[in-house]
Amino acid sequence: MDQTKVFIGKGEIPVYLEPKYANRHGLIAGATGTGKTVTLQVIAQGLSDLGVPSFMADVKGDLSGISQTGATNPKFEERAKTIGLEPYTFGSAPTEFWDLFGEQGHPIRTTVSEMGPLLLSRLLDLNETQEGVLNLAFKLADDQGLLLLDLKDLRSMLVHVADNASEIKKSYGNVSTASVGAIQRALLVLEQQGAEAFFGEPALDIKDFMRVTPDGRGVVSVLAADKLMASPRLYSTFLLWMLSELFEELPEAGDLDKPKLVFFFDEAHLLFSEAPKALVDKVEQVVKLIRSKGVGVYFVTQNPMDIPESVLAQLGNRMQHALRAYTPSEQKAVKTAAESFRANPKLDTAQVITEMGVGEALVSVLQEKGVPSMVERTLVRPPSSRLGPASPEERKAVIGFSALAPKYANLVDRESAHEVLSARAAQADAAEAQEERAGDKRVKVPPEERAPKAPRKPAARRSDSMLEATAKSVLRAAGSQAGRQLVRGILGSLLKGR
């Protein structure tokens, strides 16, 4: 076996993934139960052995087994013998566990500012008008030097925008209070889905996904995504944010002998489901350009048609497991998948796609000069690590021994927009109270200096005019509780304006 490449399996000939072309992106597709998870695990561990770190989302919990050494399995041993995998050894990959909710791995956090208004609007499912208001809030925060770190910062900023809409519109444009309310309600829904834990500090250092062990193996970062899948919009937005962060943070690398990082995007259809064109364009742009940063992106999905053609065209390495063709749409998917491969005169690709068993795949990878190989019907090699999930105790042990645990364990809440705006409001309230106390003071006159009271007229002879009665009523109100509230409201408006 060639130890300088990733051995995928064997058909008529052995099939390898060339490390120097692994950053040209890829596709792992196939119906449920056809072996996509094993293929993903085999490639990730093969890359790890070559010193390439990877990141993957573990939707079903099965991929956590990559952290554990595999065990003897008669079926695996038989397959290893069939494809000439000798010696077939067992071993685990160095693994870090991550979790947006901080329950099954190191917590992953980012700040509201780093997420940005475009992705946040996608996450909140805002319309064009609401997205405009959100952009305004971000711009105002930047201009006033207010940090947007977590969701309470964003909520406070939105309240500030609504309270000062008349002043803000002079420089930034009209602000609809209805739009602000809609954004606040969307934030509430997001919090109920558990997304509040995702925003804050310490923010994720993307380089922690690109670590290599002292013995030269790449670390496999596994994101616990079983709970996250209940919020598909959060899941897809988070993964898109990660791609954007990698693109922005990493320098140009050119052609490398092996990637800096390989990113496996499981359940990829969730990214593109009902996505606006602007977002799809963003994904296409990132996929095109991130290759030059030394990062490979592999989409894992059931149907290749889940991926837009503009993105599909960028995927040079392809592993296609079996598809079913019972309905017209499924037949179209089979035809599309078959036509995406470089033809092999020995195979009827479209027919083979519907005939393959579990653990078989049609594979085409990039070879010298980036030319796709002819498609090969391949028996995928068995994994060396465990096929199946790690137990909660095993997962906990991996997390506990991690050098990253102290870095991300504790949430940090430093002064940001919420604290600054709250302090401003408190100062305004204090000034308002001081003004109120000053207005309540009365000049006290000693009894001996008071003017004698005029004799009261009989009630029958009282003939106050309507104007006099109204004036007296107002004066009485000024000294009453209701009157003080009225004055307080007027002072408060003046102070806020000032």
C-alpha cells in the first residue's frame, strides 16, 4: 500500500486520494444506509495519518467512534483481505469534541459582530426591510464604539435604535419600530432554540481546528450535531460562518503538498434549502476561493441534486454510493450523478449506481495535473477506528484530557453595548430623579410671618369663573403624585433629547 496517499478502496485497481489535490473539494453522496459515514471516516482518518487536520459535523453520533480504536470484525477482515489491505491494523485518530451547546464537547462561541448582519439575518429569517434595520444597528454600534458580543448586546442596541429613531433617521435613514419589534421576536425564538450559548466570549480561535499532534498526526474535530439538527437554520448558518471565518483568517497558500484543513459538511442540503440567492452566491464564492487558502470542503448529502450546479462544478473528488430510482425525480438524480463522472468504458455508470451494495461506491479522484480519474466501482476499505459511537464516558475522558478544555470552559462577559447603554440609561434616570427632587422643594415660611388668611366666603356666594377653576385644578395636580409623574415624563424626554 502507498503510505503517502489516502487509500479509499479497490475496484479493478486500488483507488487513492492524492493529498496535493485533497483541497480541490469533494462530494460524498448516496442514499441512507449505503455507507457514506464509513467513507467519510476512512478519508478523515487517512488524512489524519498524513498530518492533515479535519472538521466534521456528527449528525447521528456515529463519527465519535473515530476517537476509539476499532475491534476485530469478521466482515471487515474479509473485506480487507479482498482488497489487499495488508496489514489491516486498528487504531484511533486524535480527536477533539465540540458542541455549540457545551454539553458534549468544548463550547463553540462567536460574537454577534463576527457573525455579521448578513448571516444573522439569514439565521433570523428576516425580510429585506428588517435586514436593513439590523444593518443600521450594526453600523450605529460601530460608529459609537459599542461592542456587540452576545444577544443581550444586540437587544440593547435595538432598543437604543427604537428609542432614538427620530434622531437616527437624520444620519442613517428611517427606522421602523415594527421592524425592530419583529427582529426582537426573532431573537426570542432563537434563544428558545438554545442559540444564546453560541454568542459570547471567549470566541473560537479557528486555528484550534488546525492542530497537529507532536507525532505528526492531524487532529479530527468532531462537532456534536444531533441536538443541533433540531435547529437546521442555526446548523447551516454556523457551518457557513465557519467557512467564512476560514476564508477571512487564513493567508493565501497556493498549491500545497497537503491541505491545511479538510472540512466535511454533513447533511449539506440544509445549507441550500430555501436559501436566498445572495447566500448561495456567498457559498459559491467561498468554495471557489478557499482552495487557495489550503482548505478542502467536502459536501456529504443523500442526493447530488441537493447541491446547486454552480457549487457542484467545484467538487473534483467524488464518491457516489448507491441511489434508488423508483420515481421520476430519483431517476433524474441517478442520471445527473452518472453524467458527472469521467466515463469508464467498462462501466454503465447509471446502472451501477442503482446496483451497488453497502460499502461500495463509484469513485473518481483528481490525478496528476488535476485531471479526474475514470470512474471506478470501488469496495471501500474498512475503518481502523471504531464503527459506531463513543460512549459518554469515553467522550468525557477525551474532553477531560484535552489541552483546550481550560481555554473554552468559562464564559467571559466583559463590558460591551449592553453594559454601556445600561449605564447611560442609569445616568439619565439619576439626572431625572435629581431634577424631580429639585422641583419638589418648597420655601418654608415661619407661621408668625405668614399673611393672615382671608375670611372664607359662603359657599352660596362662590362664583369662580371656568378659567380660574381650571387654573386651580392644574396647580393642585402639580403637587399631586399624578402631577409629579407628568413632570417626570417631560424631564425624561428632555434629558434623552439632550
